[in-house]
Amino acid sequence: MFISRKSFGFASYFVFLLLISAGLLAGLFSMGCECSPPSTGSSTTTTHTDTPPKNGVGLEEINHRPSYQPGDKVEVRLMGFWTPEDGTGMLEWWPPDGATAIAFPPDRQPEPGGPPFLFKNLTSEQAKAGIAVSYNAPPPPIIDGKPWRSITDHLHVEMEKTSHACQMEHACTQKTTQNSDAEPQVRPASAPTATDVTFWDVERGVDFDTELTQAACQDLVAQLKSAYAFTALRLPLADEITPGQSYELPIVQTAPHAPRLFLISSWLQEAMAQEIRPDATTWANYHLPAAPGARWVALGVKPDADVDCTGFTSLPKFTLVSLVSLDLSSRPAACAGCEIAMYVCYKSAPGAHGLASEAQPSLATADGFTCLGPGALPLIETGKWLLEPFTVMQTLKPGDPVQLHYWIENLGDAETTFSLAYSATLASPTWVIRPGLAADPLQPDMSRTISGEVRVPAHGTAHLHIFGQTPADAAVGQYHFFLQAANVAVTPPAWRGSTLLVVTADGSLPTAAPLAAAVAVGGVATPVQVSAGQAITYFLTVTNTGAFSLTNLVLTDTLPVHTAYLSCTGGDSCAANGAAIAWNLANLGTGQSRSFTLAVRIDAGLPDGAQIANTAYRITTGQGVAADGPPIVTVLGRQRKLFLPLILRQ
């Protein structure tokens, strides 16, 4: 059985828009785009236990609403069909668990029985037009022991207060620790205690109105698992972190709160475990903007995540949902009201144009990575209302119009008036806010404007369409638009949403680097000054510079002329066979390096000035990629130095 959700895109940021194959990414951002607009669909679940269809089947919502309460009428259109052995078009629909008052059009009734409801003998025209059905919304599904909501802040942030009685077999206090100068390590769980633990559950979803084929699914998963893409969060750890200080990374890594990423569509749900990326974390703390008492932590999908992209032929759209829990109970008030900065980083293709950043102009080209952000994640406890950006990122070129879409949802029982305030780092000549059309609030009402406040009916929604203009002389870079709504009489009293505005020369993002395995090897010799008859040690370093883990690595070297073998170390094993030395290493993760040593003795009787050259060391891998190391040349004898006379001025 799988569970399929439809409205995760409402609680979205641009986090996963770039974690796609270069071809799909170029298609998404080839024009100035409103990225991750909300997909149509209700906050429902769909269960299915039979074989998935051979062709794409999807749901499209009719009369869109941002959210549904249990019992509300939901209207959807069933799209597509699948073809059994007899060649006729069929469509099978499982309604959400708990749905009631299920109704079908008089001229398109399913076969008797159900659920599932089966529609037979469909033509391609009927499948394209779709079948309109309606039902009353069920209660939200229970996932990880709590209702899974689909609407909150631009990143779903929900405060969860639970009392955990830790048992010996369930290490609920286990966290990752990191020394400020060392790589992350796992700290053993503390002794069993009963304590109140406050988690911030961060739910991040992005909808893609893009066809997902098997090949595109495989490329997407490969990008997510590779070292070429990661998300970096700047997490508050202390008031101040001193050099050498140890600290705990507050990302919860124990079930059921361990980080996960879901790939979801109408016939698909694949859960992928996420992990802290040590090398990307080190990179982020070196390159991304720092803040007192905070450290960057990079997350990515585990390389061994198992994802099945073969159960379908084509899906009309899909959703990516990330779940991360933060334990900030060590901070005052569990850091309520804090803002967590976030970047999405991906490897750019060689020669791709760079992006400047407001905070750090050289950021986008550091080590070939492009980083989009920073996004601001405010930790706000969900209350009676929320502010949500539909447009979470827009790519522009100088002179382009800017059109953004936000909405405010009132979850309370009374009409509420919210004051509005906006700011932007992009110097548009004017910013204008317009309401949505009464008949179709997703479209702007160009005859009206909103100045300082907006009224939202009880259990209703106000759509806000913001218009601006990119200056013709705008510099290439990343900018932000911020919209804040406030009412001190409700909870929370204020909420701020933001949109990332990326200006490039042609309105497109730097092209993502194609995924590939790669390896490099280099070395040095010590001591620098050596004479005939003495020993010399070569330190050889192998680095995984590609997107994937490497296996079955073999490092070989040939003894330099005029040397004799003494010893070798490193790897899983090493051995000498005459003048040939070989090291074996089973695995090397992306971005990781391993060192190997070779000690030799230089022949006696060689004159000063003679050269000992190590020119024949090479690394090969099970992935078919290999590299030769540059020559390491040592000149025998004391290195002469030139001393100039010292002249003192009287």
C-alpha cells in the first residue's frame, strides 16, 4: 500500500527545484518562471494495493481551494488511463480512506462495486477530458503518529511537544556531535531518562507540473543521491562557538523523526532516507555566510537509498516532500521566533555563468557550486492563520516584469483584518498588490489594488498578487521580496513570507553539471632535502572528485629508478611485487580522500644534484574511471641558498 498526497506544494520553498537532471532543470528554468506553483488537488490520501498502471494517471482539482476541513466537498478530475492486454482504455481510482458522499457524473459511471472504482472502454479523447468526481474530505492521515497537514508557512514548520521516556533499546536522545574543527561524529545515546523534548517538524514540499518518465525519475533520483546537490541549513547552536568547542547538531536522526525525502505522484510514493553530508557540511561552513553561535549542516539523500522508478510509464506531475525534525530544546524557548537560513547548492557545468549573491558576491562560483539563497525559515508555531507564498522563486533578466502570488488563510472562526507590509532588495520602481478575482482568485483582479490591509473571512483565504519591474540596469545576482502580515490580536501576531528573485543575463540559471564518476591522485615526498643512501617517503592522496561513491579502487606505483622498496601503508591492503606496489581500497565516498604511503631507500653513491622521479603511480576504480598522478621529483643534496649582503642605513 502507498499513500499519496496532493497539496504539499502549498508549503513549499525552492529547495528541491534544482535537484533534477540537467535536461529537466534547463526546461524548468529556461524562462522567467513562477517555480513550484501549487498543484491542483485536495489534502487527501490515496491507497492502492494492486499493480500500478502502465500509463500515467493523475488527479486535477476542480474549483481549487488552499485547504479542506473534514466533510468539505472536494471535486477532482481523473486524468489518463492504462491499457490492459486487450488494448482497451481503463482507469482505476482509489478514493481517499474515509472519504464519503462519493459521486460520479451521470454519463460516466464506474463498473459495479468498488472501491477501487473501475472505468472501462475509455477512448484517448475521454481520458484527456477526464472524469469529474466529488467526495467529502476525510480527516487528515496519520503519519508518524500525528496528522499530516499540508498547509503552513512557506516551509511547513509545526511545533510538536512530546514527552519521551527513553528506553534502552530506543536511543531517542542520540544526536550527531561535531567539533568546530572536525568532521561530524555520532555520539552514543545518553542514559535512559524521562524528559520533555521539543521538536520543530520542518515539512518542505515542491510540486512539479512536469511529466515524470521512468528515465526522468532515474535521473532525478541519481541527482538527489549524488554529491552534486545538497541543502544547507544554518542552525543555531549556542550564543557563541569558540574554536575547538564541541557541539551537538540539532537534526534528529532517530526513528520516527529521521530526515526523509518523499517522491510522490498519483501512483507513486517512494521514501528516501536523508543523511548529514560531512564533506558538504565542511564546505558550507567554509563558503556560506557565518553567524555567531550557528553552524551550517548539509543534507542529502543517502547514496544507498532504494527507489523504484519502474512501476509506471509516465506520470503527468509529481511532488517532492522533505521531512526534517530539529531539536532546539537547548536554546531559549526552543528558538521560537528564530530564522534559519537555507541554501540549495548544486554543481554547475564547466563554463556555466555565475550568480552573485547579495551577501557574498563570489558565493555562486565557489568550487564550481551554484548556491541559491539564502532562504529564511522562521520558526513560528502554527496558530489561527498563516501566510504562504505561491511563488517561492522567480528567475528574471533585466527589464522583466515581476509577478508574485501569496495568500493568507484564516483558520479561525471570525473574520480577521491583517496589516500588510513589504520590502525588497530588488529596486523595482513600484510594487503593487492586487486581490484575486472573485470568480477565480488564482488570477489577479487588475482593476483593484490593496494598500495597507486585507480582510480575510473566517475559514477563508485572501489571494495577493504582487507586481513589480526588474530594473533595466539590474546587476546579475540574487534578491528577495518580503511580505509580512500582522494582527496582534491573533496567534501568531505576525508572519513573514519571502520569494527569491534571481536575475541573470538571459533569465536562466547556470546549467547543472552532468553526473559522472571521477577520481584524482597526487602526492608529495618527504624529507625535502635528502642524500644518497637515505630513505624517502611518498605520501599519495586519492580523492573522489565525482558524483558517486567509488568501489574496488586499486592504486599502483612503480619504484623510481635508483631506489629500493622499504614499506607501504594505507588502504585495505598493500603489497610489493618486485618493483610494482599495489594498494586496494573497497570504497571511497563522494568528496572523500584517502592517503597511502610508500617508503624507499635511495641507492648509495649517487651524486648531489641527481634526481629521483616518481612518475608511474595511477588509480583505477570499479566504475571504469582512472587517473595518473603528476611526477614527484626530488633533487639529491643540500639545496643551495643565495644570501644577499645586509646593508644597514646609519
